[in-house]
Amino acid sequence: MYLDINTKKLKKNAFRVSKHRGETASRVRVPGGKCNAEVLSKVAEIARKYGNGSVHLTTRQGFEIEGISLTDIEKVNQELQPIIENLGINQTIPGTGYPASGTRNVSACIGNRVCPFANYDTAAFAKRIEDAIFPNDLHFKIALTGCANDCIKARMHDFGIIGMTIPQYEPSRCVSCSACIKGCDKLSVNVLRMENYKIERNAEKCVGCGVCVTKCPTRAWTRSQQKYYRLTIMGRTGKRNPRLGEDFLVWVDEDTIIKVILNTYKFVEKYIDRSAPGGKEHVGYIIDRTGFTEFKKWALDGVELLPETIVKDPVYWNGIHYR
């Protein structure tokens, strides 16, 4: 059997070009990595009905349903519709499956719905970002992590969002047990000390991880009501120059992060090299060409920062260079 397949269109519909003749795999992305059992049941049903029964869990927090015949793509897209609606995926035309292949799924650690160390609801913020940026074919990778432990490896993405808090101290609750001091020393950056049987915090050096909150047995330490974040930029893997993302904004809020990301899409539209393979030049390479100063001008256009926000300037990246 001969099939004339437009592979570019196939990938933009979130199907993989498979090494097995006549077969493909459906890429089902899950914003923030959070879904309910109904989604799992539907994925299993499609895998049994149209695939080979195998499902791969991807590093970007999605499913790849393997072994789907190329002739069944339209049927599978129809079957995917309940999943898309369940997850609230932005879609161009209902019944046509997942749109766009450039911007990758917004991934996240489990967040404060479960983890005691996380400083915010990562899945909820991931969904807010998803609603703002999808569908889009520009090559962006975004990841959210609840605290400085960075379980999602946020610094390996174009935008890494790390949860922070300004620890709130209530001296009347403190029993001078030093549990917070020991925790900060062993698990964080050692910015707490005892002074006259009360705790002093070096606010300038504090990274806002919240370890003191998790270690205090009397709730003398609590998290700030205001949610804060550390926004890292232009981490990447790859063949030419893998590197970790560097801090750009520290003690920043959600609204600002959304604006910076959307401004970066505009920056990329302006400067992208469309002759790059697949027309998807990596954001970091564009900044390397244009310079950080130009990127910063676009990224912060129309942005009103919190008084406590720290802007890193300039930002330099290290990493391995293969040429």
C-alpha cells in the first residue's frame, strides 16, 4: 500500500513520524502534567482500539499512543476530542486533534497540592500559561517547579519558573528549637541565625525556598500570601551548546511572567531565521545573535515590575560548546 503523507502536516497535528512503515504515534499533551482518571481511561481505549496497546509516558508530561495506522488518523482525532475537552486544550477546529508542534507542552512538578515543599499550585499556573500561548508553532519550552529543589529541571528550558516565598516570622510562636536554622544550613543556603533566642534572617541572601516553613514545629514560620517566582531564561539541551538557564527576574509575580513570555513570542516573530531547519530556530540562538540587551528591551516592554523584583542585567550563559 502506498500512502502520500505530508509529514510536516502530520507533525503539526501532533502525530509522530514513525520508523515503522504505515504507522504513527499520537502525541497527547497534558498541561502541567495533571489529569484525571477519565483521561487515562480514554488513552487506554484508543491504544487498544487503534494502536498496538502500548503507551509511552513522555518527558514533557504527555502520552504517545504507539502503533496507529496512518489511515486511522482522522478517526483517532475524533476519539481524542473528549480528552482535549477534558483538559481544556486550546484547539483551532474541534475534531481535528491537537494543534501545533512547535511550542511544547507546559510541564510542571506536582506542586503544593501534594508536596509540602512546593510554594504554589504548579498545575494551575501551567494551565494559565497554556491558555495564553497555545496554539503556537514557534519553538518554546516552559517548565514550572514548586521550589528551588527544581524537580522538573526548569533550568533546562527556555523559561523556567521556580516558586519562592518570603518567610513570615512570628516570634511569639518561636520556641528557639533551631530546627529552621539546621534545615536552612543542611538543605538550603544558611541564612538563619539565633539572636537573643529569636531567629534572624539574612533577607538579602535568602533564596525564598521555604525550608524554614517546613521545618518549624510551631508555625513560627509561614509562607507569604503573595506568590513569588524566580524566572530563569534560555536553558537548553541539544547538539551545539547545551546550557543551564540563568536568572532573569527574581521575586517576580505571575502576571509579569505571562507578559514576558508573550513579549518573547513577539521578539521571536521579529528576529527568527526562517531558513533554520524546520523553520524553528531555538529562542536562545536568536538571543545569541541579537544580544541580551535587545531581548530585554522586548521582554520588558509594557511590563510593570513589583518594587521587590530584581532584574538581572546583563545575563551571560555558560555551557558546553561543540563548535
